[in-house]
Amino acid sequence: MSLAKKIKSVKGASLLELLVSIGLFSILILSAMQIFKMAVDGQRGSISTQNVQENMRYAMEKMSKEIRMARISNHDCETMFNPPQSAVFKVFNTADANSILYFKNQYGYCVVYYLDNNRLKIMAETATVPVTAFITPAKVEVSNLKFYTDDDLIGGLASTQPYVTMVMDVKAVGLAIHEQKMKIQTTVSSRYYE
């Protein structure tokens, strides 16, 4: 059989068969792409959650360490504010509707924790001049920060172990699908005993 006869005897696919096969192939490719997109979005969401947790773990550990070692301050840290605040408690005091915490650290310097542009910030005295620094990165947004304290009144008898409860909402900055909102709360007591 010659090549010309073989070609004539082989029947090709009809236009309908070709359209059906292209349609099925397109559906399979689109389904695979959607599954891949869902997997990538899920991975980005879990990475975003992990980043927020790691950054907040650092911030909470830094704050907790300093709060644990706080000392009696009475009225010593009132002048860090303009205008000066009025301290009520021996160790931990708050200002601005409980959104600012101030106290004296283990080295005898006053420390203030507060929110600035949705980031946690510390202001600490040193031997020369107060220093301020952010303790959370720009990619993590902190909101609704509140400090709740339990402490003895200045001049009162020692009856309470001083402690601070911190409550805040945090989320990753970026696309709404990757925000990963969470509420964080922890309580830290001072090791200071009178």
C-alpha cells in the first residue's frame, strides 16, 4: 500500500469531536488552576499568621520581661508626659483611658508603653535622654490596646501583688484575605515585693 492510499484511508477527527476535546481540556485546566490558587492563598494565609504570631511573641516577651522586673515608682514617672500625669498606684499606672502603661523598670528608669500609628512603642528613660522605639514592625497592625492593672494605692498598705493585663487586637497589614485578625491577652505580675 502506498503512502497516498494510507493517508486517504485514515479518517480524521470531526470538528465536533475537536470542540468537545478542547472544551474538556479547558475545564480540566481551569479546575487545576483554581485548586492551585486555593493552595497558594492558604499557604500565604498561614505564613501571614505565623509572621504575626512571631512578631507579637517578641513584643509580648519584651514587655513581659520588663513588667515582671518593675519596681515601686510612686510619683517618679509622672514627668515623662506633657502635661504630667497623676500616678495613683505604687508600681503600675495607666493614662489615656488605660491605653498607656508606665512604671519604673529594674534599673530605676521610667518606661512607657503605648500605641503610635497602630504599632506598639516604648519610651524609656536612660541616664541621659529618653529613647523611643517601635517594638512591632510596620507589617503588623495593633489596635484596641488596653492595660488593666491591679496594684496598691500610693501610701496604702501592701495587700496586692501588682499585675498588668494587656489586651489588644492584631492583624497583618496587606490584602484582606491575608489579614489574619487575632485578639491577644496576657497577664504579667511584678516580682516586686514590699
